[in-house]
Amino acid sequence: MKIIGPIAGIGTRLRPFTLSKPKAFIKVGGKTVLDHILSKFTDTFASETELILIVGYKKRQIIEHIKNNYSEKFKLTFIEQKPRGYKDNVPYYWGLGEAVYLAHKRFKKNSIKTKEDDKREGALIFLGDMIILDEYSYVMYRYHEYDVDGIITVMKVPKEEAGSYGVVVVDNNNIIQRLVEKPKEFVSDLAIAGIYAFSNTAINALFKNIKYYLGKRTEESDEVYLTESLQDLVDKGFKIAAIELKKGILDFGRPSEVLNGNRFLLENQSISKEDYNEQNIIAERSYINNPNYIGRNTKIINSVIGPYCSIGDNTIIKKSILKSCVIENNSRLTNVITENSIIGSNVIIENISKDNLIIGDKSVY
């Protein structure tokens, strides 16, 4: 099985952080979102598994990071998604549908003899701003054990929030009948949770469906979404099961979701005083109210930190009170009192008392 990761997008909803980094590089709990995702893959998939990353925005950062950290863990393939245009010198793309389609050359239309071989030669697709909390071994077990051509992970959401998601309608056996992208009227509370797995036959059929919509696009067209092509797959008789996640997902697509995801991750992995020497952390005349994450070579002086702060490497914090914040690498905070804030890398802030700050990289306040 091959893994496809469409991570070319610019992450508009995470501005200003994504002005200088890909959206999958937001750092929480000591690791980027992409690293959290890939570390879960390494627990389930063998090192010869091909990881196909569809890159675009800030592609050099992604390629360099992945090559430096995952060359021995996956067989790496990078495919560039070309921008459809630029707005204020920022690229924009044809969307998730095209990104998935770009992987089609990596999948041969094999002469598959058995259902098991068909599944083994298939594809798993993940999204770069979602971390599933269930183990991939659980997802893959359901994929291989069900008599289906593929699976899509789902999670139940409140009825009043269903219109913000792509949702699925299923029959009594959890086989998907309809997929609807952000329905204006309520049709289902089963929201698509960002992980897809398809047999070789199904993924090649999906590529064909997407190609049809790509062929119809004009300069005035919207993005090419994946949902339409998945619905065509269902209409052609492919059995796609909805697999409800037991633990759900962490979605990092918006600033509020970054803070919620950070909180969850820290509840399960917090720094302790025993880590300070190993990480070269200095905390003088300060109160550290765990759970928190504190990066290497960080200095905290006369401050109150936490709970739920994720602080990057080489950061200096003085005379500050921080709660439920994400602060990235190499920043300097002095006389700052804030809660529920996200502060980028290489930021200098002094004399601010304000909650819900959103400050991008290399800013001075």
C-alpha cells in the first residue's frame, strides 16, 4: 500500500503563521503537525512503504525536512502541484481533487488476482492538518477485514455543526450512499474525518473520476473537490464503508483548533522537571503549572507558565504570565500577560496584556 499526503495548500485560515511556513509545520507539543501524523504511520507501516507527498506552497521547507527526518522510514516521492494563479504574490491551487490525482502515475493498473492483493496494492490518503487519535492499525484492520473496496473515516458531530463539514449518508451496514460537501440543510451527523483507504481498482477508478472533472475546469471554475469524484465511485457500485473513529481527530485548520489540539496533546504528554537538564531548560523564580511542553535551550525567568503552554526551542520568557498558548522557536517575551494566544517564531514582544493574540513569525511588538 502507498500513502498519499496532499500538503500543497497555503493554509489561508492560519494566516499570519503560514506566511512563512506550510500549514502542516505549525508546532505543538514539541513537534510539527506533520511530524505528529508521520510518527503514527511509522508504528503501522513498514519502511519500504512509499510515501507520496503532494507539495506546492513552501515546498523546499517540506522536502528538506522530510528528507532529513524520514528517508530511512519511508520510500519518499515528491510531486509538485502547480499553482493555478497568484493573488498578492501568494499562490492558490486547484484543490484536494487535483492534489490526489497527481499521484496517479505511481499506481499501475495491475492484473490483480485476489481481493487481498487488490487491497494490498491500494492507497491510503491523509490530510496534513488532521491528526487521528485512533491507531492506524485499527483503521487498517477495518479496511482489510471488511468486504469493501475502500473505507472513509468519519466522526459524529453535533447536528448544528454538520453544515461545516463534508458528511456521508450510510445504509444499515455503514456502506456509504451519499457524500455531501458542507450541506446547507441537515442530511447526516457523520462528518468525513480525513483518512481514506482504497483498493488498487478503486483508487484507479477514483483517479479516472477526478480526471473527468479536471477536464471540465475553466479559469472561472472553483477548486476541484474530492467529494464529487467519491460520489461517482459510489454511484458506479464500489462499496465504500464509513468507519467511525473511536477517539476522533485533532483538526489544526484554524487558530482555535490549534489551541484545542495543543491542549489535548499536552494532557497526554507534559514536560517534567526531570527533563530540564537534558533539554537545557532554565526556569528561575518561576512557577510552571503543568501540563506544558518546553523546548530545548529555553529560559523562563520570573514568570508563571501554564497550564497548556507549548513553547518552542531557544525561547526566552521574562516577567510574563502565559496560559493556554502556542509559542514557536526563538522568540522573546518580556512583561507579557496573555491566554489563548498563538505566537510564531523569531518574535519579540514586550509590555502587552491582552488575550487571544495571533502573531506571525518575525514580528516585533
